[in-house]
Amino acid sequence: MSETNENVISTEQELSELLQIRRDKLTALQEAGRDPFKETRFDRTAMSAQIKNAFETFENQQVAVAGRIMSKRGMGKAIFCHIQDREGQIQLYIRKDAVTETEFADFRKYDVGDIIGVNGYVFKTQTGEITVHVEKVKLLSKSLRPLPEKYHGMTNTDLRYRQRYTDLIMNEDVRDTFIKRSRIISSIRRYLDAQGFLEVETPMLVQNAGGAAARPFLTHFNALDQDLKLRISLELYLKRLIVGGLEKVYEIGRVFRNEGMDTKHNPEFTLMELYQAYTDFHGMMDLTENLYRHVAEEVLGTTTVVYNGVEIDLGKPFARITMTDAVKQYSGVDFHEIRTLEEARAAAKAHGVEYEDRHQIGDILNLFFDAFVEEHLIQPTFLTEHPVEISPLTKRKPDDPAHVERFELFINGWEMANAYSELNDPIDQRERFRAQEEQLAKGDEEANTTDEDFLNALEIGMPPTGGIGYGIDRLCMLLTDSAAIRDVLLFPTMKPLD
């Protein structure tokens, strides 16, 4: 038998023994009438950070604190331990003569991971550590499985994602990331609410999953014997609300795209879309710059973000460049000079850009952008004037109908937002849907299908409108310096263990 196998078996045996010891402790408590799982509440009066940050106020004052035991050491008639609540850790000091005999005897047997509540007064030890001198202690929940060893137990990234609950207990930086994520979303809401936007909710189960180029998930509704899809976008329902006269609406919600997983993609993710009547994509640019600065300032206290060691300045005006000019700058190919599909294909072949037979000039321009430009857009940059072929829901430029009034925001080489002057011409929109149906028939699984009810809404009449979609997860990655989307999703999609 190999040494590695012997170690695995030894570890499994040790774990089995530890699990049994903990269950035996629980059984003894239950038989003594002190079952921790029958406790229903504990009224805390202070949190760990509150006490530490305002020691002068809390010194010698009675407090009730609760949390998970993270460390424990005994010295004869006195025991020290640290408990962890949502704000951090604080030390407890338990003396045999300060609590009942039963409480002290039980506490000796408590394990790291157990959840306790204590009453006592605040003081500072001789070493200067702020501590609660315990006068009453109660076990609130028994941990039947040991926590990972602090410095070596949670290095397995896959395990951290699968057992996020343990990851949150053991890693303070992970807790901080998700606290910031919550604050980011709250900050967005505060900003938009102050601008007069109305937060709404639209369906997740839809007959027609439109509004983006993505492959949807399929499901079946038994009650109506009807096939449905999970939404890939929020767009088409929010535009219906603009038609209905709500004028300024937004939604923050999950969308679902049946695609691969990598550092920037998860099949379900959080998208925010907003729509504002009587403005255009220039108005969306102004809103986006102001929103990003507001959120960074409120959450981080600065508009200078450091991501992977690179400073990104959200305080300066964001750069603006057309897709055609960007492609010319980084590839040397000037699509202003390309007039025919044959010329576009020849340029692609000369530069090693692969394309499909169905691709038109605008599609090939976009392929050049992906190949040569995207990775260079580190500082905030609005990429504008996309080709109409890749923008089926966008208003054409009046002086250049081959291009549309659209921008994508890029930061750190990532697409962070996508905005339009929304197409409100129902006749043009029907033609765009028809072109998408043709692409679908040619094998493009991400093409849109015709949404007759949406066309009906446009025929009722939609005012000139600016709209935008923001990837909330990527914004959270940027503002928390997180390397992968899984680091900002509490429960990311994972491959099955088997």
C-alpha cells in the first residue's frame, strides 16, 4: 500500500472518530436535558466590531454576544476562546468561579465550530486584547462536523465553491467580498431611485426568450402542457413598460444562458437593465459614468480601482471610440474602405480571422474587434457605432444606416455594459426579426425569434428611448479585485462530482 493511500485512510479514520466523538457529546447533552437544538433564540445586545470600535463606551458594561467558536484554549480554572459573528471575532474569558459548575464543565467539552451565546462584561486583558468576561454561557447549536484547519483546510478552490458556507466561515476576505457585493447592489438602487427610476419585476419563464444573442434553457409547464424558456435578457418586457408610460424603469435580476463556463461566464448570472424615455445612447453614457463613480465612491471610498495590480481610473471622463476606428487602430484594417463582402472576407483571411459563410461585413468587423481590440481596452472606454447586423434591437444612425446608435462599455478588457438608442420603429423591427429568423435557420442558435406581442406594443407606440444592460457580476469582480465570476457568486454552477 502506498504512503499516500495510507494517509488517506488514516485521515478518513480520524475524521470518522471525530464525528463520533461529537455525536456522543450531543447525545450526552440531550440525555441530560440540555439539547442545544431545542434553543429557539438568543437576544444579543452587541456585535464584536461594535465592542472593539467603541471600547471606552463598552468597558465594564454588560453585553450579550453570540457566535461560532473559532479557537479555544484552556488553562486550569480559566478558558479563553474566540467567537465569530458577522462582523468579526472577539475573545471570551471563562473562569470556573464566574459561571455555574455545569456551565463550566459543559464549556470544557465544547468544540471549535459550536455556536454559543454568552452574557458578561467587557474588559481588556493584560496583553491589551478586548475581551468579554463570561458570567453566563449557553450552547445554541452543536457542530457535528469539524471545520477545516484554518491555514490548510480551505485551499481547495473547488471545495470552497461547493461548500461556500464553510468558505465564508473560514475566510474573512470572502465574507468581505460578498458584503461588498450587497453594498454595490444597494448603492445602484439608491442612485437610480434618486434619479426617479422605478424598480420593477418581469417574467423569468417566457415563451419567447429574446433581447440578446444567447441560447436559452428550455423547460415545460405541466399545467398548461406548454414549452417555455428561461429568460436570457430583461429587455423586451421592460420596453413594454416604456410603451405603457412608466418612462424610467429598471430591473436587477437573474438571467439564464445555456452556454459554457469560464472566469467571466456562469449559466445564471445577475443582469441589470434600465430604460428611459426621451433620451438616447448618449444619455445612457452620461448615466453610466455617473453611476459607476457613485458606486465606487460609496462602496470603496475612491474612484480609483486597483484590479490585479492595475489602477483603473473611474474619475476621468470615459474614452469614446467607434468600433471601426478601434479595429483600424489595433489591426490596421480600415473597414471604412471595405465596400463588399468579398473584401471583408479577404481581409479576414489575410489576418487569420475565422468567419462563417452566413457572416456579413458587420459580423466580420465584430470578429476583428474580438480578435484585435477587446484585450486592450483596460481603462473605461465606450465602444460605439456597431454594425446593424449584430444589433437587431437598435436604432440606426440617421446618416449611416449600416451602423447603429449603440455602445458597449469596456473596462479591464471586459464588456461591462451594452446600451442602445432603442429601435422603436415596428416596421424596421419586424424586418430585423425576420433577418434573425434567417440566421436561426442557417444554424445560429443564438439568434432571436419574432416576438409578435412585442411588435404589437411597438405599434401602439414607444417614445424615443435609451436603454442599457449592466453585468452586475463583472462590476462586483472589478470592485472587489476578484479573479473569476465564481468568486462573486455565492453558489456558482459546478460540474457534478461524479
